[in-house]
Amino acid sequence: MSVSIDSRTKEVALLFGTFLIAISGLVYQLLEGTLSSYLMGDSIYHFSLVIGLFMSSMGIGAWLSRFIEENLERAFIRLQLAIALLGGFSALILFVAFAYINNYDAFLYLVTVSLGSMLGIEIPLIIRILKESFSLKTNISNVFTVDYIGALFASLLFPLVLVPKLGLMQTSFLFGLLNLFVATMSWYIFRKLLGKQYIMYLLTVFVVLLLGFWQSSQLTSMLENKLYKNNIIYATQTPYQKIVITANNERIQCYINGAIQFDSIDEHRYHESLVHPAMLASPQHEKILIIGGGDGMALREVFKYDSVNEVTLVDLDPMMTKIFKEHKALSKLNNNAYDNPKVTVVNEDAWKFMETSTSLYDVIILDLPDPNNISLSRLYSQTFYQILANHLSRSGVMVTQASSPIFTTKAFWSIKKTMESTGLETKPYHTYVPSFGEWGFVMASKFPIYFDKYTPKTQLKYIDKKVLQRMEIFEKDIIALDVESNKLSNHKLIEYYNKGWAVWYE
């Protein structure tokens, strides 16, 4: 028995299809940008590149649509099938390109241009298919209205639901299935024109995408294990970052967005160097503030001082503090520091926290990731350092990790100059951490700091009086450079940081 579909139903179905296509188009852009940032770093560059390529490719696709002069419905369904396959497998293709082929950029360009061009063809096709139902004015208005609403929906759905709940790989396959649904719906509407031969194509693509969706976790684990030297014991994608923990026997490494954060074999060198010079310089330890440091290692070092009365740890990502409190192997690394009743954990943006805080702190420790994007660079800015300076007690000291004085020399001295611009006295110093190379730190206070006056605690694994004094010495090729302060208006630090690493590794 044949069931006819009236023209109004066709119109609504095609506009709904346009809405879904718009969602998938933006999600594919966000997927490629996020995955590229995770694998390659430099999120500003990769998001700009992906969006620019995708949008220009859509323009090329719109121009190419003029050459499709007949069988518009057949062309539309074929495009949807192609987008379903390429879009669904896009995350897998890019992962494989990075892990095995070592030519990531070429595959990124190919996937982006191909998807953008095909999606660019579809909107003009839908307008032409609907021309018999609406006037040109109404037709264009309807199509672009649902298209833009779909883009808004995608922009909210991606960070709030898709990435934290499904991850990148499963999201990719899910939206391939969404494009397949549009193709299936379109075939049903135009089945009298198209015939039944498309049923086999639709079923085949459905099985392939469903299998990919079902195996996404295994595929992701397999590919991520290829990216990391040791076995992955924990991995999660939070709304803020990708956290991966690897292990080899008792040696544990933590990666955030692909960049190493610590290696248990030498993390004591970094965390002792970050925490103890500041604790030694400050005569008071009653109230301590740690910004970042969700792994609890800096917290562990702070509690080596019995005079500490209260510690507030501010870390944006609640998952970071949760796993380092509850995971047995990870909490062992920080000596179960989160179980100390003196600790208050605040999972909030550090800037917002400081704006509302009325407390003065004896020591402020900034254990933040490197300033490779704007959201991090602002926490190394003159404005933020001024806010922190206003929360220092009279004898208070603050300290930040400051990247490498060798690999990112200008970035290091820019951080020092930025702190100095708040009117505080600064003390730059550095040490060697095998996992990172030569690594730098900058302290600031309302009084001059002299390392030769301090005697470190005897139970430290790395720092003693000689090591502390050696930290002050900078070789001739990494002495202070003429650099600009890092301000919210220029974010010079990102430029210094990226160019510094590029000299060594590009």
C-alpha cells in the first residue's frame, strides 16, 4: 500500500533536515578544532584555521552547486551519505593520521575542505528543491533561519553535553548517524523518484557507523596508547581538558591536552622548587593559596610546614581534584593531602575567585599549565598579578612556574617583567627537571628576597642550601632580555611562548 506525503509535510521535513545539517556542520568544525588543539596544541591557530577553511569551502560548495542541474533529490541524498561517512569517521581519520601516518596537517585540510564543500552544496540544493513550495523570499528566509538556529544549538550542545559525555570519537560517529538520518528521511520523502536501490546504501552506512559508535571507546584507547609511551590507566575528557594518566610499574605520568604535567620519577624537583623557596621567604604560613595544582603535589609540599593553618586550593576542573583525591595510586603521590582538614578546595575560575575573595594570604602559589592560549595567558597578565598582589599579606610572597628560560627565554623574562610591573620585588630562579628540561620560576613580594639567607627543611628530596643558591645563577645565554609585559590588551606572552618552542622543535 502506497502512502502519499503532502507538500506541507515535505516542506517541514526538509526544513528540519536543514536544522540537523546545520548542527552537524558546526559540530564537525568544533570537533576538528578541538582534536587539533588536543593533538597539536595552539588552540587559537587551529580553531581559526579550521573555521576559515570550513567556511571558505562552504563557499566553494555553494558555487559548485550551480553545476547540478537535474536530479536534485538524488544529489542531495548522495551528499548526505558521503557526509555521514566522512563526518562520522573524521575524528578516527585525524587520530590515525597523527598516530601512524605522521602527516596530520594534510589530512586535516583534506577532511575540512571535503566536509565544508559538501555542506556548502546542500543549502542551495534545499532552496532549489523547495522553490515550488515557497516564494524565493520566503524560501531563503526559512532555510537560513533554521540553519542559524541549528548552529546556535550545536554551539551549546558541543561543550555542555557532547564532549564531556561522549568524547570526541563517539560524538563524530553520532553525528555521522545524524546525517544518515537526514538521508533516510529524504529518501522516504522522495522514494517514488529514487526507488528502492538506496535502501541497501542506507543500511550499509548505518551498520558501519553504528559499529564505529559502539567501538569508539576501544578505538580511542588504542590510538591514545599509541600516542603515549606507557600504558594508560585513566583517561577522561572533562568540559575543560583531556586528562590522561599513564603508568609503567610504579612510575606515573600525567598529561593534560597531550602535554606532560608531571612524571612521578622527578616531579619532586619541580614541586619542591615551586613551593619551598616561597615558603622559606615568607615568615608567616597561616593562610596559603594554591591556584591550579589540582594534582595535590604542591599541597603535599606545603604541609611539610607545621605552621600552616589553612590552605585554599583553587582549580577550575573538579575532575582533576577528584581523581587525585580518590584514585588510590594518584592520592598516594600527594600523600593523601586532600584528606587534610586544613584544605578547602574551590572548583572555580581563579580570576572570579580572586575578585570575590576578601582574604589576605601569606603565600600564593600558582601551579598553572603553560600560557599557550588566551584563557591561560590572562592568569599570567599584569591585571591578574595586580589582583594577587592586593591579596598578599604584609610579609606575603607569591610564586609562579614560568616556563623554560632556555626553550622559551622571552616568555620567562616576560613573566618576570609582568610581575615586576605590579610594584613588587621579583626573584627569578630556575632548576633542572629531566621531564621538562631547564625550568623557571618567578617569586614576588613587597621586600627583597635573598636565597643565601634561607636554609631548606632537611626532609626534602632535592633542595638543600647549595641547590637553592645555585638556582639564582643564570648563564650568559639566558640572561634577562628586553621584552614586554603580558597585558590583557596584547597577550604578548603567547607569542613569546609559541615562538620559543618553535625555534627548538619546528
